[in-house]
Amino acid sequence: MWTAAFTRYFVARAVSVFGDAMLTVAAALAVGRIHGATGVGLVLAAWMLPMLGSILFGGVFADRFGARPLMLGADLVRIVAQGVVAVAFFTGTPSLGLLIACAAVSGAAAAMFQPGVNSIVPLVASDPHKANAVIRTAVAIAEMLGPAAAGLIFAFLGPGPVYAVDAATFAISAVCLAGLRLGEVPRTSSSTIRDLRDGWHGFRARPWIWSVILVWVVYGIFLFGPLIPLGATLVSADLGATAYGWMHSALGAGTVCGGILALRLRPARPLAAGAVAMFAFVLLPLAIALHANLPLLLAAAAVNGLVWAFWSVQWQTSVQTQVPPDLLNRMTSYEVLGSTGSLPIGQALAGPVAAVVGAELVLGSSVLVGVLGCAALLLIPAVRELGRAPAPEPARART
């Protein structure tokens, strides 16, 4: 599996996630020190909204021009955007308008990068399942180290170097992608509207995809969305801010273990196995709602990360091997939009609703929704019966 092509893509993916993981902490620390919590919220929203608004076009352009050129261009744009912010911090105090503008540019670039994440894997690896498991493990490690690195750099060197290192991660990714040589891949040549419509028809024609995404939309509002803000509030109040940090460490460790587990297990019905595993995802919101002690909280977080990684590998491999290559980028863009678009809604509603009914009741409802969602997936024949497709012959990648 460790060909030159896969190694380049692996490095590009890992360092890109590391940079993305740094971004949230960089915004919270650097922007918060100057413009307060309101500024942080505006900068993060300025990243998220263009990303969601552009993601469908990212899928269209990736299918039309190729995923690699689009991802390379996205990295180059993010180098400039993050570099501008770094220079602004080195030379003075950047205005909130500049920070918002650069965040918006980075978010739009991320929308161009993300659809190709799925489609390149079958082109550089003859075993997509194994490749996804290895990448998922590396992503988990990057997601753990990125925030820690951002915090340390900020503490010792200040905000400018944080953004400079962030820009450097995208530069490394760009170099790896520039050296990646792929064989011929199917490309579309019709109008943008036609490509969007064809992608939607392909998405709608596969019940196993849209059923999962529909459940994920509900999860974003009732499970994933409330878990972060309410979890931070309750855990910090019960056990202190340090405990919340340990919880995230346990979550990351569990995610690494889940990626390793997925290397070993290849279920005949991947989505059914993943849905069964996801029943255990609700242990974390349950532990938080019940004010569990630290050992139980860490155990729940580790299980949460493990089953999430296991599900992610089963899902990504299914999409990569069951969707025609000429539709894969557009299908990924619809998947990303559906699965992440409802997250801001859940995060925004969690606080006001918890203020009325209590955070414990909100998280208790999250547990119920999580269980019902997994049960719904197993009751849908298209999801339950989807088999493991033989890996497609990869396009020949040149070293």
C-alpha cells in the first residue's frame, strides 16, 4: 500500500487536517485576545458559511477539472490567506474585518479541497478499506496534536507564528499534491447546473447514502451539535477545565484505536456493522448528563472515539467503492453538506434550550435520538443489506 503516490497523499491529508485542527484554537486564542468572544464567533462563522455554501460547487469542479488540481489550488489559496493573517499579527493588530475576510477565503478553499478527499483514495491505493483505516488513524492523531501545538506556539511565541505554522502545513500539503501523478480519471464536461442536477439524481438514486445523511442531519441538531457546547459546560463545572482536556485526549486515543480496529475487521455488511457500533457513541453524552466521575467519563469518551472511527472507515470505503468515479466528488459534496450543515443549528440552539429545560435533559434527549437513529439505519434494507464491494482497479499512479 505504501507506494510513492499513497505516501504523498497520506502526508498531504495528515498535515492538512493538522492545519485545520490548529485553526479553531488559533482563532479562539489569537482573535479572542483582541476582539473577544464575539470576534471569535464571527471569524469561525465566516469560515463555516462559505465552506457550506461552496461545497456543492467544489464537487462539480472536482469532477470537471480533477480532484488533485482543485485540492492543490485550495492549498495555495489557504497559504496566502493564513500568511496574510500571520503578517498582520507580526506587524501589528489585525482588524476584525481582515480576520473575517481571510477566514471566509479559507472556508471557500476548504470547500474546494474536501470533495476530492474521497475520490483520490481509490486512485492511489488498491485496498481502499485499509487505506481509509490508516488515514483515519493519522487524522485522529493530527486532530489531537493540532490544537495542542497551536496552544503551545501561542503561549511561547504569540499569534503570528501560530498562523505562520498553519500556512506552512498547507504548503507541505501542496508540495505533496503537486508531486502526485495520477492516471486518467473520468471527468464531466457539461454545464455547472447540469452537473449539480446529475449529482443530485445520483445521490437520490442511492437510498443507502441519503438515508444515512438524513439521519446525520438529525444527529447534527440533536446529538453532535449539543454535545460540544454542553459537554464543555457540564464537565468543566463538575470536574474542572483540566478534566475536559483529558476527555478530549481520551476521545482522540479512542479514535486512534478505532482506526487500528478497522484495519483488522472487514465486515461483510460494513454499514450494518458500523450502525451497530454507533449505538455505543451515546455513552459519552450519557456520562456527561449523569455527571459521571472522571474514570467513567474518560472510558465513555474513548469508546465514543473508537466507534466513530470504525463507522467512518466503513462509510468512506462504501462510498468510494460503490459510487461511480465520475460521480464521486459530487456525491461527496452532497454528503459533506448534509452531514455538517445542521451542526451549526444544533450548536446554536443547545445553549438557549438548555437554559430553559436544563443541559442534562438536552443531553438525555441526545442519547435517545442517537439510539433511535442507529435503530433506523438497521431497519432500512438499503443500509442494512449493503455488502462490501470488491475494490475497484485503481488508476495507475506514476511515482
